[in-house]
Amino acid sequence: MSAHPKPQPGVDALLAALADPVRRRAVELLGQSPRRAGELAELLDLTAPAMSRHLKELKASGLVAETHPEFDSRVRIYALNADRLSELKDWLARAEEGWSAQLAAFRRHVEKRKRK
């Protein structure tokens, strides 16, 4: 395995979207349940325009999907896109494998030098 795992297409967009603490908190809230933008704004103590900008970033990264309930197409419900979260988990797992391999090689090197 390579010492530096190659990013999957789109992982950069996921990490960029999660770089903001407000968006990370929004993702945590959406992990609990789908929510309306107004509900998210209220929970995060944001104005509607500010929440809209954060949701735009989250949607652009693919982390969040927007739906409209049948009873009112004006209402927007936001939910996490589990497939995109899985992509991020897969990338992190590969990165961890690389780090573990490097640490194991370093340990073998140190132990070998101690024996000499």
C-alpha cells in the first residue's frame, strides 16, 4: 500500500464542506433526523440566509440531499446522504491503513537498530 493514499474523486469537496464548524454541527443534527432549513437555523442560532449558504455548500458536496414533502412542495427537508458519508469513511480507513503500515515499519526499524 502507498504511504500516501490517493484521495477519491470528491473527497476534497467532502472535507472542504466539513471544514466549517457550523456545517459539521449541521451534519451532526441531520444525523439525528432530517430537518427543515428553518429548524436547522434555529438550532444553530443562524439567520435564514446564513443557513441557506451552509446548506448550499453541504448540498454541493453531496453530503446533504434536499426533498420536498408531498403535502407542500414549498417545504424543503434536508437529510444526510449516507453514500457520501460511506465514501469518506472508506477514504479514512485507507488513510489509517497507510499510517498503521508506516508506524509498523518504523517500529521494526527501531527494534532492529536496538538489537545491533
